Amino acid sequence: MKDEKLQKALARMGLGSRRQMEDVIRSGRVSINSAPATIGDRVSIGDEIRVDGRLIRYKAENEKRRRVLAYYKPEGEICSATDPEGRPTVFERLPKLTHDRWVMVGRLDINSTGLLLFTNDGELAHRLMHPSNEITREYAVRVLGEVTPDIAKNLTAGVMLEDGMAQFEDIKEGGGDGVNKWYHVKLKEGRNREVRRLFESQGLKVSRLLRTRYGSISLPKELRTGRFLELDKKDINSLTDLVSMRPRQDTGLQGAAKRKQDRIKDKPLKARRDFQRDNKRNDTKESPRKNTGDKGSRQRSDRPTDNRNRRSK
């Protein structure tokens, strides 16, 4: 008996969404055991699957170790695997996988920062992003101007944007002085630049945007800009519960990898602001004044202090 549909298997292995894989199959780019594949074909262990002639190492769904990363995206990185303009991408700092790939869960625009999730389970990524599952995203937003009660009412009741109605599930004040104020908002979808466009619809300009939560995962306090942490079994299972997926026995960190992760949590790595700064540090030695030992662990974070009381610039 064949295990699963071909398009689902390819999506689960991170080659793209199911719809994209269906298009790839229709275009004749996929073969099973040297025969052209068609939509609806099923595959199992032992089948030779090739996409554009490249052998795909197929594993049954319950045999593959499910992994999830939490990454603190800095400004200036784009949410793409490659960029024709040569800009840094969020994938460049992730750990390398053998016969597998990381799939990004949602996006942030180049000027936004905060939590990005990556997983090697394409089906999990697909469900976490699908609008029907209504996974909550939370953001800390610094706005030039004030969100009056009437504006807050508009934003939570619904605003017509160029791609349809949009709204915040919730909006709360987050502090700030002068003309720049912080707000905390929740969404249950992830359309392109949706948070910024909602505020712009009310004549307000977003000057900073930080994602603080995706589903059941909050941006870890010990995670620094440009760094990642791998989630443990408990956190991964909390995500699968949100989208009605069965947990797997072989999930998350184990052995030496788990011990290393625990050490990083106890002693966080320094923030990495951008690739240009990293390259400059590799080319020149830091002065004794900059090399201040544990002071690096107190390097300023991109997030608002305690999500409140941050002084605006």
C-alpha cells in the first residue's frame, strides 16, 4: 500500500507548497521509478522520486525527525532563500541540513525584526501559515502619532485594504514618549505588510515593527538579534497541537545538541546586527576597549524594554 500522495510528500519535504508541487508535477518535472508522475500518484519507502532529475530522499512522515528553529531577524535581511540584488537573507545564518531543508513559516519585510520560525516539516509550515487555521501573530509596533480610541475601534472593527478587509484582533498601548509611541497588536493572518498598511490606512506611520509571538511560541528573552535557538519537544508539540497534527516520538533536540542549546540559554550569544559588521569584525581585531567580556551579553536589544516603557528616539 502506498503511503501518501506525491504532492503532499514533496511539500512535506520542503520543496514548496502543495499547490506549487502540483504545478511542478503537471509540468512533467517529476518522475517516480523512472516514469513520469501525475497528480494523485502515491509514493512509499523504496520509490525513486526525482524532481528535475535530482533524486529526492523520501522518508515516511513518521520517520523524519521534526525540527523547529526560532530566529531573531534583524533589519536588512530579506525573507527569501536567494536575492538577485545580493542582499543578505534570513537563511544564511541557519545551520546546514543534510538531505533536508528549512522551510520558513511566514515572512517579515526587510525593515521588520523579530521572531521567525523555520521547520524541516513542510506540512507543519503549510498548516501554520494557512489562513483557515487562524494562527495568532503578535507585534510590538512603534508608531509616529497617536492611536486615538476612534482609530483603535476602526482597526479592530476592520479596514478595507487593496487586497480585502483586514483587522487587528487586539490593540494595546505599549508606552513611549513624544510623538513616537509603542503599541502591541494581534493578527490572525499574514498578508504582505499588513500591520504597516493597517496603520497607514489611518494616516499613521510605522517606524519600528517587531514580531514577538507566532502561535504558541514567543520570542525567547535570551535570543539575541541575528541568532537562532532550536525548540525542544514540548514547544514543537504545542505548535502541532494548534494545527491538529500528531506528535512524533523523534522530535526536537537530543543528546549533545540539547546540552549545547541549554548552555546557550544560560549564557546567550552576542547579538549580530548585520553582515557588514560581522565581516568587518572578521577583517580587523577589536580594540581592548570594545572587548569587554560579559558586557557583550548586555548588548542592546531590538525589542522594547519589557514590552513597555521604552524611551523613543
